[in-house]
Amino acid sequence: SSSSSSSSSSEDSDDPGVQIPEDAWTRNIVQSSEDEEDAPQEENDEAINDEHGFLDTKRPAATEPFSDGSGVDVFVDGIRGLPDSAGASRVTVRLYAQGEKVQDDVVKLCDADGKRFTPRFDLVAEFRRAAFDPTSTLLIRIDALDEDLPSGRKARCLGYTLLNLFHAPGDNKAQPADEQSQGYCLNQGGWQLPIFTRPHPHIQTLRWDDLNNNKKWLGCSVLVRVQPAPTSSDGLEVLSRATVPKQRWAALGLDSPAPPYNSGAYDSSRCSINALDRELFKRRRRRRDPGLCSGHVADAGGDVEQAMAEIFKNGVSHFLDMRRIASYAPDLGFSIAVDGLRNIPSKRKGLFNSGKDPPSVYKVITVLTPPGLFFQDPSVADDAQFTLKHDWEKPYNAPTFQDGFRRFRDKPGGHLTAVFEVRRFDPLVKGQTPRLDADDIFFAVLPILQKPTRPTSFLARKSYVDGGNHILPLFRGRCPRAVLDAADPYEAVKKCEVIPGASCVVRLVDAQSDAFSEPGPPYRLDRVEEICSALKLKKEAYSFPENDLEANVFRDKRLKKLVPRGDVETCEKVLNQVFAEKVGIRHYQ
């Protein structure tokens, strides 16, 4: 990325570098056992019904050509498996052709008497045209109230799904390439479609698979049906709700109730279900649904439908955070990746990259507390891990690690904290065994679990993994007992000696999520901001533009330049052996 990597991913901004389409509609988008006891228990954990389970269904594609002058009806029946943080929801349907909107949007709030996590919509979008562009693509946007927001705009964009309105005969994924295509078929029938998050789709060249490289919401999908519009008895007139009295809709085919999910009416072949989805399906059977008269809607008071309308009227902010998909599950755990160090201080005056201290190699130890046995005397290293793989092609003044995620399971909830101890080798010397510097030690801390912001929300009874790409301030010395035992480690750590600007770059992700799978921006700076505010430091000191780091590579500052004889593989092996012996972590293999 050429943008500054210090950009925060919180609040209402998009990812750095994301191009928002020039379209007003998208541009102006301004663990708990307690709950499981409340949830109804099903006799069959594999049962598939209107709330739970996934039915693997594939329907043969149509072969009958679509006729000009026919109409099309699109139904959005409901959503399955909204994340824990989602409250009341809303859908918007739009049809695009050649980058242009075909007609006015159709917008619908969820049914006020329905469920919160499996809402119904009964939305009908009627498209009546003399001729359709065969490249037409349906764009469906899903918005939801963010139940973890204490104030301000409470509605967020959950994401989008796309569906080609037409296809080539016999292949419902073969969307016609241009407006001159002939013999195309209506993509009719029920569809279960994934919901994708950021970035926004690019409407100028919109096709049904344009979002497939975006992250999708795990265990979450929208139910859509496409049907040819009904016609008069003589077949000469395409009927519409706008011209037919409501009492006759059902008799004339204008009112088409949603079929039961387990009827197999929805083709689910585009959902690409994986093991994480299936685990969520299973666990959400025990999730209590608080209904729509809860959270922000309940706080607003009065009629549920009116309250939802008033809240959504205030506008919709950018994408809903993926940190509150599901509450912490100790048996599944979480994963931590130590990605690098930035702005490490030298032993003498000035910063490491000032050239006043010979460059060397760093390693980072990860320990979970409680129990934190690695920090007791005598030390027990069973719960400790350390970085094994350096990126030797990256700058030595910004150590980067390639170990990726390490999984931690069966850790109890409560005040669970990861401690990262940073150790430095003396400068490597040809022909000598690497020596670990006994004096230069730094540490950073990251609370693993976080309670939601709003104490009255459905989320308040649960704990959630505080996932994200974190920038963590570094402190001098070993982590003191007072910080290890603290209920709030960031309150206790403020009494330690902070190193202005120095940081450890860490990714944390719930095992029930596939978010934050790649290192790099956008980063979360909330821990940096907390320390800077408390200790009167400048937040800018923690910046490290990614393009500047990459430029260092071309100034011949690659880490491999520090390796005697240039034998990176042997050097890394020796470094790991020496480090393991010195710190007592011998299970690293």
C-alpha cells in the first residue's frame, strides 16, 4: 500500500485506497452460557428450518428464452444468520445495466414482528420494461443497526450481494457479455446468496461475481426470488401491483409468499459454505434471539416499526465491524500473529534507524495470562511461543515476521491478556555463535476479550475477541506482575516506562472468523491513542508509512545483509536454537 499504514479502521471511514463509486447511493452511506440457557433447545441439532441450518441445493438452469415485453418480479424474503452485533435491518434493491440505474430503488425495513437475527422482509421489486438489457445485474444492499454503538448514527452498511438477472441457456452463471446478446433466459427461481463486506462494488462494470474477492459474512445469507411477472388472462398485459387492487394480488399472482426454507426452493450453490460457516450454523442454534423490540429500537420506545424508521432516517455509516460475529468460544479459541516491530529504540541515544546502534535481529515471545507461567520464578515455558521466521527481504529497521497465526484454545474467559516480550540479539559476527542481549527487553500487552460498549444491549452478557490489526505501544523492561494480574492491563501499564513511537504489530482473530487474514493496514490505533492521551505523547510518533518501509529495501537495508556469509537458512536455524535455549522455550519445533 502506498498510503500511511497508521490509518485507523474504526469509525466511519473506508479502507485506505478503496475507491468508492461515483454514485450517490453508495457514496453517501453516511460466549455466553447464560444466553444459551435462554435459547430454545432443539431435539435435532441437524434440523433445517426457517431459522437454522443450511440446505445444499442446486437447481438446473433455465433454457427457455426471455421475451421482450415481459416483466420481472424480484422478492427479498429474508436474511439468515445475522451477526450478534446486528439489530434491526433494512434491504435496498437496485437494478443496474451498463453502469446505469434502471429505475427507482425499492427499500424495505424488516417485519416488525419478526426475528432479529433471521428477519423477514417480504420486499417486492417490480421491473416493467418494453425491453431489458441482458447484462442487467441486481444489486442488493443490507443495512443493520450496530448494537455496539452508544451514540451517533446507529445504522451501518452490513454489505452487498449481486445476482445476474439473465443468463445464457443452461448456465445460470453465464451472464450475457453485452446488450446485443440474443436468446438469454431469466435467472428465475429462489436464490440463497452470500453477503459481502467492503469495499463497495464498482457499478460501471457490474457483474454478478464482482464481489467474490471481498470478505463475506460467515454464516450469513439473503434469500431472494426472481419470477416472471404475471400477465392478464389473454397474455396481452403485464400486471403490476400499481394497477391492480390489493385484494386481487394473491389471485392474480402478484402476491407470492416466501416458501419454507427447508422446501429446497432456494438454490444455495453460490454460498460456498466452509467449515467456519458450518460451525456457526451449529452454535447459533443455542443463540437467544431477543426480537426486534430490543437494543436501539427498545431504547427509542414506542411502536417498533416507527422506531426503526426514525433510526434509519438519520443515515447509514460505513461498514459494520466484523468483530462481533459470535461470542467467545473457549473450545475454539482465537489466533494471534506477530507481524513485526516498528521504531525500536537503540541502546544509545537516538532511534534504532538513526544509525547510532549496529543493526541486529529481534524475536518476540507471546504469552497468555492467566496463567502467564513464563513470567513466574522459576519460569515455566509451556504456554509461551516465539517468532521463528523472519522476512529477510524486509528492512532490518522494521523487523517483519512470517510465522502467521498461532492458535490458542481452551483459555477461560474474563481478564485474558496476551503479553509480547521483545528480545534482541547482539550484532551478528561471522564465525561466532549469536548472543542474546541480556539488557534490552521490551514488552507490549493486548487484552484478548472485550465487553461491548453498551451495557444494556444483547451483547452485554457476552465477551468477544477484540479482533483486528493492532498497533501496540512498547514499554521498557519485562512485564511486571502488577500488569499481569491487572483486570485492566492498560490502566496498570501506564505506570511503566513507555518508549515513544516504538510498537509491536499484532493481529488477533476469533477462531469463528476469517477476518484480518492478511497483515498490513488498516490498523487499529486505539491502544496507541489511549497511551498517548494518558501520558501526553504525540500519536504521530507511532506512524510508519508502508511505502517508506519498502523504500528502505532499495537502500540496501534488507535484513539478510546482516547474515554472515549470506546463508539465511542456516542463520535462522541457529538463531532459533540459541534463543530457545536461552529463554527456556524448547517446544518450538
